Amino acid sequence: MAKRIGILTGGGDCPGLNGVIRAVVLHAHNSYGWDVVGVRNGFEGLYEEAYVELDPRRVVHLLARGGTMLGSSNRANPFAYPIQLPDGRVEIMDVSARILQNLAKLDLEGLIVVGGDGTMSFGKRFVDLGAKMVGVPKTIDNDLEATDYTVGFQTAVEVVVEAVDRLQTTAESHERILIVEVMGRYAGWIGLTAGVAAGAHVVLIPEIPYDIDRVVDAFHRRHGRGVSYSIVIIAEGATPAGGDHAVAVKGDATRQDRLGGAGERLADAIQARTDYEVRTVVLGHLQRGGTPCAFDRELATRYGVKAVELIAEGQFGHVAALDRNVIVAKTMDKAIKKLKLVDPAGELARAARAVGIELGA
Amino acid sequence: MAKRIGILTGGGDCPGLNGVIRAVVLHAHNSYGWDVVGVRNGFEGLYEEAYVELDPRRVVHLLARGGTMLGSSNRANPFAYPIQLPDGRVEIMDVSARILQNLAKLDLEGLIVVGGDGTMSFGKRFVDLGAKMVGVPKTIDNDLEATDYTVGFQTAVEVVVEAVDRLQTTAESHERILIVEVMGRYAGWIGLTAGVAAGAHVVLIPEIPYDIDRVVDAFHRRHGRGVSYSIVIIAEGATPAGGDHAVAVKGDATRQDRLGGAGERLADAIQARTDYEVRTVVLGHLQRGGTPCAFDRELATRYGVKAVELIAEGQFGHVAALDRNVIVAKTMDKAIKKLKLVDPAGELARAARAVGIELGA
Amino acid sequence: MAKRIGILTGGGDCPGLNGVIRAVVLHAHNSYGWDVVGVRNGFEGLYEEAYVELDPRRVVHLLARGGTMLGSSNRANPFAYPIQLPDGRVEIMDVSARILQNLAKLDLEGLIVVGGDGTMSFGKRFVDLGAKMVGVPKTIDNDLEATDYTVGFQTAVEVVVEAVDRLQTTAESHERILIVEVMGRYAGWIGLTAGVAAGAHVVLIPEIPYDIDRVVDAFHRRHGRGVSYSIVIIAEGATPAGGDHAVAVKGDATRQDRLGGAGERLADAIQARTDYEVRTVVLGHLQRGGTPCAFDRELATRYGVKAVELIAEGQFGHVAALDRNVIVAKTMDKAIKKLKLVDPAGELARAARAVGIELGA
Amino acid sequence: MAKRIGILTGGGDCPGLNGVIRAVVLHAHNSYGWDVVGVRNGFEGLYEEAYVELDPRRVVHLLARGGTMLGSSNRANPFAYPIQLPDGRVEIMDVSARILQNLAKLDLEGLIVVGGDGTMSFGKRFVDLGAKMVGVPKTIDNDLEATDYTVGFQTAVEVVVEAVDRLQTTAESHERILIVEVMGRYAGWIGLTAGVAAGAHVVLIPEIPYDIDRVVDAFHRRHGRGVSYSIVIIAEGATPAGGDHAVAVKGDATRQDRLGGAGERLADAIQARTDYEVRTVVLGHLQRGGTPCAFDRELATRYGVKAVELIAEGQFGHVAALDRNVIVAKTMDKAIKKLKLVDPAGELARAARAVGIELGA
């Protein structure tokens, strides 16, 4: 019987996951003669033993397709896993031992874990428990220290910029302030990168708590020059400095989660201080779906190939990473040690300020 | 001195307005030797005498650009126009006489009024008062009886379909119900057309008050076949039949206006009845901005050319209209007599049902 | 056993064919409980008895996918069909009797033939021989008299306009004449529609043999106004009036077919008369591939639904057609009687001239 | 009078040049109070003293626009510059002294030279002659050693991948070999990167002379697996090993230059060896025009900002470069020392082979 390896995709989906899966299947099959087991819905599939055989025929046309054919799950943490008891109650349990048993039954040469910092930290714990896992860094937030780019980030940026291009003409025709809320709870890479690329006038990100008066001044300065519209990009995790208008946050958490909130809060704050007409657009899931851009398709393919090689070389506990245009191996430790955040005084933030973008502080 | 004509764009902006302006300027200038006066911000510019000279150099590269270079205004109705008094109060006045005086000063061969049913009805009243106006039908809602297609509609549909393509992969990967709220307060053309083109599973429009139980049944049927995600397109004006879950609407009107409401209301209703995970995306202004699709650029150009010819022929009180792929003249009366709504038993709705789309009733 | 119907796609592929197939399968299955047999590679599959069972699972995600999942064939004409003899020679034979036998074996309620005027005329002959066929009009050329729009045309126009948008900036930066060769051997709909939508400066189509001196004059006039670049769209079937520079055509026919020729010929003629720098781009197959635009996806769906209903109603020998935004039935006779060509004096051509486009005569 | 700096764009245009210009103008104006002189048509404008004043109003909406508002020129080399003599003859002269004089008249704090290796090497020579120049690396070929990415490359890759997505469905429907010829005379970065991202089956680049028999074997292997179509990406500079089918090149050089040739030559070679149907598409200028992708807009902005800072710091003879996601300064020497070529044994080429792409050797 042929040797085999496995692959799972954890956390939220993003463009490029299918490209990783495809590259893993093709390289394993063509170069090593390995079969590939797809684990459904992240670590949940390891617990539930939900698998699908993957061969080259299954991955045709997959490179251009968004999402993940393996599915994802909210039950992402195998060390704190919700189990429904016979009486209907849900208990949080550590199911890692069961997962290790199931892994042993699969008898894999190695398991490729595609995910962000959460998924990767669970992978690391399994490696410490003896599992043969390697990783591929994926998150649209691009906030993993180990790699220059994570799969999915660049597509999110392209989607945001395309949306702002569309919104700009309306903002201008109607002389409005247009607030575009983008993803980024902790890291502002999407917001800042897209803001620079789209020519936004104000960009607010989690790393730089914003002074609402500076933001309003930016609008006034533009109006003073006869320009009566402005584009604001705000990351969902951006907050005002000192929380001075935090009182504007109303409603329950679920609703906030569903519709965002940072953009709406900012809109309320601006309207409390000015007469400008304000509109808010929450891009939400548009940023994480759909066909990946070429950059992410290429990166996904190279990551997938590298992940197979990490298994072939027995480099468990390592992840594929992009280092100055070359894919290299880094340790999972390094990948999850700390979030890569925007440096408010770094080159990108300074470039943004240099072209006149108000960062709110 | 050369003879001259004028043009204004009223109501909300939409893709293709600049294409109309460009065609008017080129045809007037090249074929008739007429100058063209652009009136800023719709009828407001006629009241304020805010004009801009338009010549062929000004319209270079304009065809592909969204929005309207002439601007638009909230003070759209010259027969009920908000005037700020010296004491700060705002009074609603009929300023049509002043506008007719200003028009007389301009001494135009004719004025082209680009707009939806509101703008067109004001134009009709001015024509009845002796003004030399002709019209071009524009609205992303496509709800003007006089014409097969209004400028802007097809671009809105393309934007919605592209967005649904992106959202579908996420809905599928995460096994969610994804609600996409689109424009359409009274007419469901965007929602139904985009729903058919995007392969949505449920489409809810103003013309068909929806039965929430039928909607939920559609999800159950899909799950029963092992398909654990669904795409819903809901027009902003869609309402439940009998208003049975209208109680879910909270918050003040302004907020509703800013973030939509139909989608959120539906999400609440679904979550009150099922365990499915639901997410809502409000496309909002994305639908009315940005570069027009080829269809709208072509249509805009042909409308602009026809409008100039209506003036040349003295056909005031007429609008350019598309009739089976040919541009013809119709009376403004005909254009505004009644809204063109989706026929719940018509061919398009039947086609939607035929491919399995649940229309909610 | 369930009743069943069949479907085949003939002629060149184009965006939207898969949308027709999907709609047919869904409507037949959901509304009538019919099975659907897909015939592979047009009429060839009827001769070879190459079939595939189509059910709703097979058509998931098909709406957005270009091409045809059923394949197409060069052996398109069953009344003059190339058969390879045992000695290797190829003989052209009438295989219609064999096809009628195979059809009888299939025992279909009806067969849906999706194609252009060639495919439709073969369908008509089979109907006259007693076969139960109905049609769906498809051709990127939009040259079928029976319908306002054929499936695939609008996508081709969108692709051309997007390409011209890209090419325009280079033409302008480098002060060049840029010739874009587009499809259209007999009908100039793609060229003229895309030319109007893209703001081209010269558009040359088969219906209007062009005077090279007029074309060159157009460049001179632009240069005289200080504009040192021009965009030319030329249909592959456009020819010079009187054939005065036909001598410029060199090389064998195969090469011409592969790389086009109309654009290159025009480039040679311009360079023989001026010092302007000229570049040619042949868009070729880009125009007929890839994801269909929303317009074609909607149209494909409505056509597919109507085709099933034509079978249900026993209206054999009819095709689905778009008539002022409503899908109706027309006879195949009407569909193939004559090509729908651009009227050089019609409204679209006049609109093109009105905005300054040189049509070459 | 305000101090001022200058900027010129040399060589072929590419997406992102306008973004560099915009960033330079905004940063110079906002941060230093400097005026900016735009030099028209590369070094030609310095010779002809063709300048345009650039201020923030001039660069509005420029970020998303392809090409270069400053124009480009074929008279790119000031050290071997074609001068038309009074008698009509053209003489090649060194006009560097005149250019240095004109530069002295301009009295700039520094001149930003945006270009590829040619433009940069002229800049270096002027710096050696005492001119205050700094550089920004731009070329769609991405073949400058000094930087991870040049402006314009990623957009070219995105355009190629989008085109291949479109062409793939036709190749598949018609069971054809589809050859896509892309840019790259010396470096195969566009071809290889796009090939990996698009899932091409064969990729041929200048760095790896191809063995036609290996290429044909790749098609046979695919057909042997029942897959009857293939996508080939070939760089314009790719050549067969040993030149065994070079005889297939016909026609004069001008024609080759205009329509490419590598793709056609390959098509002839395949058709001489197989019965497969082959089609060739030459993407040509599509790759260097149109709106830049977000990646290039961001990069262009950061490069423009850095270039202004290089002048402020007096770092003449340096270029802005991307080094692991951060913009740094490198010497012009380093930028032009040697072309950055694809390493046939490097990680990217190995990744391509790992997913089954035939590289021809």
C-alpha cells in the first residue's frame, strides 16, 4: 500500500487554501507516490474521523477557486472542544488524546496543518506530544511574524482597493464622507496597505488609537481646499484613543459581530461633530471569499510544495515561510511567538503619512 | 456667438452618467457646433447659477469613469426646495419661477435632464411651464416604464453578481446562510436579475412579500439534500408578508437608512427559527459607484446622442428610450406614469422559480 | 422509468453555454421530473453515441464557468460529416440517418440544440425529418435575426472593452496607434458595440468596407488637435473598399487564421502611408472564454428554462428568443433565415459617428 | 522661490508609474514645500526642455491610472541620441553635455529617474558626471537585482493569469493546445510566476532553452491520462535548445516584433510533430497597460516617497528598493550590475516542476 500524508485547513477560510491543497496533492502524488488524505473541517475532522481521499483528479480547477474544499469549523480548538452530552448540555473537553489515537490509526507520514496563529499553536502542541505535523501560514490579516506574506492577505487587499475605487466616485459625486470598514481585529495590515494603494484620506487601524479631533480636522482641511469628500478606511479593531466616544457603541455583542461596529461608531462620532454627510460600508466577508489573486495562487502553490518537502525531510514542527521571495522553513515556535503588528513609526506608516493620509494620531 | 445647450444630472449618481455627458458634449460640438453648459448639482445649480463650460477636452477619459462630474444634490425638488433663512431656519419653497428666469438668462436651445422618475417629473412640470427640456432615463433600479433599460442598472447587477461569487465560497466553506442585501426600495429588478445570474437560492423583493416559513423551509430542503449553505439576496425594500417578524426592527430610522435593515431583519428572523449560522452583507453604495460595464457605457453614449437630437428636432418633453435595441423617443409622461415593477407571475420570476430559486411566496 | 430529454452544444464555445445546460437540468428535473442526457461534442456525440447523464449535482457551480462541459467538435455538420475509412482516407458522408436511429434509441421527449446559425440550420433539417428538436441561440457574434441578444455576445463585448481600457494607457504614454483586432467575420456587432463602449477612435467592420485614406485622415485630424495616439478596433472580417491594399496580405491561410490578419493588414497600410508608430493586438480566443458576465448568465438561464418548456409544450422546430426583455418562442426558420448585420445607416452606427468615431466610409 | 525637484519616466510604460509620480508630488509638496517639475518623455524632455509643473491638483485620481502622464520616448539614450540634421539625415550623438546644461538651468535639488536597467544605467552615468539623480526601479520584467519587486511586474502577472483563466475554458471545450505568449525577452519571471499561478501545463522561458520533444511528450502524457487539452505559457524570449526548429521562423524582423514570434514558432513545431489542434494568443501590450493592481499601487507609492527622501538626504546615485517588505536604499551600481534571472534550479522553478509543470528541459 502506498504511503500517505494528510492535510487539514483550520480557522476562517481565505483565498488560496484550495491552491495549497492542490499543490500538496500534486507534489505528493507525482514526486513521492504518496496518497493524500483530506481531513474535513479542521481538527474537528480528526476527532470525528471525517476524511476524504484526494487524488490529482479531485484538484483539477481548484487553484482558482476560493474557500476550502475541506471545509472549516468553529470547533477549532482540540484542547478545549465543545462536546454535546446525552442530556443536551455542552461541555468543553480536551480531546487531544482521541485525536492522537485517530492520527495513529491513519498512519500518516505527516500531517499538513494550514492555518493562522490559532491553528498553528494547536499544531505545535500536537508536535510536542509526538505528532508529525508541519504548517502552512494562512490568514488574511498577514500578522504572522514568521513569514513576509500569508496566503489570502493580498487578495483581501485587492478586494478592498477595488471596492474603494467604486465607492470613490459616489463619494465625490455626492460630496460625502465614505467610511469603509475592513477586516483586522488586532493587526492593521489590510487597512493600511489598502489605504495606501487606494489613495484613502484617513486610515484608522488597531495599532494606532485614533484622536477623533484629528480625523475631523483632516476633513476640514480637505474642505478648506475645496475638496468636499473624503474616503476613510477603518479596521474593525480600530478604537478611539481614550475611548472618548465609546459611549456611541450600542446593542448586543452578537449584532456588533455581525455588522461590524467600528465604522458605525466612527460615523456617529463624525456626525456628532460636523454637518458632513457620512455613509458607511462594511466589506465583511467580501474580503475573504472568491478567486484568489495571482499573488496568492503562486504563494499557495509554493507553500504547498514546501510543506510536502518538510514531511519528506522529517522537519516536523516547522512551517513553510516566505523570506525575501524564497520559501524557507521556520519553526512553528517562531510562527506563533508573537503577532506581527504594524509599527506606527515604521516605513509603511511613514509612507502613508508622507502622501497625506491621516492615521489619527 | 455659438448656440448652446445645457445638461444636468439629478438624483443619486450611478455608473454611466459621465458617459451621457461625454456623448452630449461630443455630438453637440462636432455635429452642430453647439457649446454645452454643465449645470452643477442637478436643479440646485439652476437655482444657484452654478455652471461649468463643457468642451471636448473636458470629457476625455470620462466614459469609463463612474459618478457624475457635474455632481448631484439632496436639494433635488425645485418645487419644494429648502431655503435657509437669515435667522437660520429652513423653509421649503417653490423656486421654479427663479429657475425659469435663470434658464431664460442662459438662452439655451434646450436642456438635457438626466435622472430617474423624480428628476423626470420635475422636468415634465418645467416643460409644461414652457421650458425646453428633454430627458435621459437613469436609475440603477431599472424601474422606468418607458425604456427597456435605464443607465446604471446593468453595472449594479454585475457588481452584485461578482460579490455573490466571492461570498459563495465562504458560505460553502463555513456552511453558513449568507444574506446579501441589495438596492431596490420599490422595484426588485436588481435583486431578481442578480439572483438569477448569481445562482442564489432565495431571492426576496418588494413586489413579493415573503413568508418566512417558506424561506426557512428552503434552507431545510437544501440541508436535507446534504447542502449545508445557502445564498439569499434580499432587496432593501423587501418585507415579510403580514409583518409577522417586523418586531425585530430596532433602532432609529437614520441608523436603518445607513446600514440597511431588510437583511438584518431577515437574519434575526432566521436565527429565531433555526440553528443555522447566518451572516449579512449590505452591498450598499458599491452598487452605484465605479466604472460602468460595457453595456452601460454603450447605452449612455446612445442616450446622450439621442438627447442632443431631440433638442435639434425640437422634441421637448421627450426622453430617449431603449426599445428592442434601438433608441427611440418617448414622452416624459410615459416615462413617469408608473413604476415598472417585477411581475410576480411574469417570465423572469417564473424562470427564477424554474431553476429552484425560492421567492418567498 | 423517468422520461428524459437531451441537450447538445454545437459550434464554437462561448460564455453562457454551461448556464443553459444548468438551467435545463434544474428545470427538467425539478419541475417535470425528467432525466437529462448530455450529448458530447455536438452532433458528433449523436453519431458516436457519446452521452453523459446530467443531474442537479453535476451542474453545481456551473453557472459561472465558461466553455461547455459537453464539449464541442469540428465535425459539426451531420449532413456532410468526415468519416475516416479503413484505408486512412477521409470521406464526407451524410450521417443523418444514423443520427436519427440513435435518437430513436434514446427515446427522448425532445432534444435541445444550443448553437449558432450553423447548428440551428442542421437542427431545422432534423426537425423536417421528424426529430423533436428545439433550439437556444448562441453566438458571440449576435448575428441571429430571431433574437435581440444571443448568449455570449455581451461577455465578448465586456472583454474587448476591458482590454481596450488597458491598451489605451499604453497607446497614450507612447503616442501610438493601437489596433485591436476583434471577432466578427461577417457581422460587426462586437466591434461596433465595443468601439462605442470603449471610446475607440476608429472602428472598422465587415458591413462597411473601409477607405484607408479616411482612416489615415482621422489620425491626422487627431494629431492636428495635439492628440498623438489613437485606438482602432477592427473586426477580423473588415476589408478595405476596392481591395486597394489587399496586396499587403502575405503568408498562407493557416497562419492568417491563427493570428488573424485584418489588423496586421491595416497596420501595414497605415505604415505605408504615415510615420506613426503602430502596434497590433489580436484578442482572439480571449473573447470567447472565461466566466460569463451577469447579463449572459441571466440570459442563459432564461433560455434554458424556455427550451424545456418548448419541449413540454411540443413546440418542436422553435427556438427561445429574447424579445424586448421577455423570452418568447420563434421558429427555427426565422432564426436562420438571414444574418442580422449592422445597418451602416442605423441608429447604432449613427451614434458612433455622432461621438466622433470614424467608421471608414 | 520654493526649491524644486524633478521627475522623469524612462523606457516602456507600465502600471504604477503614475503612482510614483503622485507620491513624489504629494510628499515633496506636503512634507518639504518643494515644487515638482515633470520632465516629458524621459531624457528626451531634458534635451528638448519639455517640462510640466506638477502640483497636488494635477495628481488627483492618478494612482489608479495606468501608463505615465509624463510620456515616454524611443529616444531613450542621451549618450547615443538620434538627431535629425537639416538635410534630413539622422545622426547618433552624445547629448549628455546639453542635458547637464539644461539640468543646471532647472536648478533642481535632485532629479528622480524612474526606469528599468537602461534608464538606470544612463542615470548612473549622469551621477558620475555630477548630476543629482536618484532612481526608482520599474520594469514589468522584474529583472533588477537590487530589489525584490519592480513596479509593474505584479500587474503583468495578474493580467496574464486572468487571460489564462479565460482561455482555459475554451481550450478545454475544444480539446486544444493553447499557447499564450507573454513578455520577457531575457528574464522569465512573468512567464514562470504566471504559469505557476494559472496552473499552466508547460512553461517555457529564456533561461531554460526547451527541448521540443519533452514539450510534446508532456502533451502525450496528458492525452494518455484522458486529458485532451493543454495550456502553454511561453515567454517571447524563449528559444528551443540547439535551435532545432529555428527554421520555422519566417518573415521580416519588424513583423516578428509586432506580433511576437516565439509562440508561433512553437505552434509550428508542435504541429509538425502532432495532430493536436493548436491556437496561439499573443498578450502583448495588454500586460503593460491599464490600472495597476493594489500591490503595484502600494509599491509605487512607497518608492515615490523614498525617492523624495533620498534627495532630502543627498543620497544621489541611489535607488529605492524593496528588501523583505521594507523600502531601503541601494546604489544604482547594484541595481544595474546584472540582470536578475530565473534560476533553473531555484526554489520557484522546483515548485513549478513539483506541481507537474513541464519546463522544457
